[in-house]
Amino acid sequence: MSGADAGAGTAEDAPDAESGPSLGYERHTTVIARTVVRVTVPIILLTAVALLLQGHNQPGGGFIGAVLTATAFVLVYVVFGQAYLQSDLLGLDTADDTHRAVEYYRWLFTAGLVVALASGLVPLAFGFPFLTQAVAMLEGLPLYGHMEVASAFAFDLGVYFTVVGGLLTVLGEVGTE
């Protein structure tokens, strides 16, 4: 094999500058895997949101919704790769080879802890025990008519953000190894 042949082989293997980092996944996964992920991830995310919204009244809530959300991110990460997740989905710069999304995952984890803690402390300010639940009925809403809003949803939302942030931080840290 001549030097010209060796150079041509490596040039074909490397993604060209026009395709950017997000198209590198096409050489490592199958069309079937990419198609299945594109179809199932929106369904997983919709189910996660539904479980989050019903959690204060029925089984489900912040934890299981967050686990499903993290599962959707894991599928995207495994099939499409870190560069696609960062640049195309999260809109982050991938010029350096670091997983910059981990910073945002940590922020999400912290924000979730703050929301969950605040939802427990607010009742104390009004003389009620920690994590006391209150319910408000909103009347005259377009399309819905009336809607029940429970303070337990704030706690579920905090748990959701904490679990998503924690699981994605672990995924990001392990993925860069």
C-alpha cells in the first residue's frame, strides 16, 4: 500500500468539516437503531411528562418521570453520541472535546434540590408542618374550564429536576471516560 493510498483511506474515515461533529454517528450505528430512537424518544418523554403531572394524585411523579427522561437521553447518547447530544439537541459548542453539558446537568440537579426544599419550607413560613400540601382550584380557564393545582407538584418538580440532573451528570461523566 502506497502512502497516497493510506492517506486516502484515513481521509474517507474522518468526518468532513461540512458535516460537523453531529454526523459522525452515521458511521457507528445502524439505520434501524437511529429510526427506533427517533420514534421512541418522543413517546418516552411524553410518558415522563404525563407521569410527572399525575404524580401528586396517583402513583407516579417526579422520580419515575425523571428516570424515563434520563432513559431517553441515554438512548440518544448511545445511538447518536456525545457530540450530537451536545451540539444538535442542547445547542452547546463542541469545539473542545469536553462534555460541557455536564455543567448544565449539575445546575439542573442543584435547582431541583432548591425547588424541592423550598416546597417543603414554604408551609413552615405560614405556621404549618414541613411539606404540608395545599390545593387551589383555578376556575374559568380556556379549554380546561377548571384545574386543580396542588403544592405537591412543586415537590415532584424538584425531585424530577434533581433526579434528571443527577442521572445525566453520571451519564456525562462516565461517557467522557
